[in-house]
Amino acid sequence: MHPSIHMQFLSQLKAGQRAVISAIEAEDTLFHRLTALGFRVGKPLSIMRRASFNGPIHVRLGTTDVILRVTEADRIQINAI
């Protein structure tokens, strides 16, 4: 049994929260797309907006803004800061 390990995903953050990417667990196509957009382990990000009814998430990585589906954000593990 693992000691209290609590993984947090990008999809769980609320607007205004900040985090650092700790892992990206996605199939090759999505992994390459996310890295091309600037998502990399160790990179800080912030949630700008969340659409209602489980809609897309507006993420800022440095000076780049990206809109992600919740299913894509579910593949990105983070540490909130």
C-alpha cells in the first residue's frame, strides 16, 4: 500500500490557480501535440478560465495561451503552487 499519494491533474484546477507540470501521461499523438504547444515537465502554468458544463480550459504557459479539452487536461499531472 502506498503512503498517502495524491495525484492532481490539470483538469482539477480552478480559474486563477497556478501549478507546475509534474508528468504528462498521454498516447504518442497527444503527447507530441502537448509538447509542441509548450507543455513540458517542470513548466509553470496558470488557469485563466474554465468554460461551464465541463467545457474547455484556458491555460497560460508563460506568454502562450492554450485552450484544452478536459479529457486532454486529465492527462497532465501537476503540483499546485
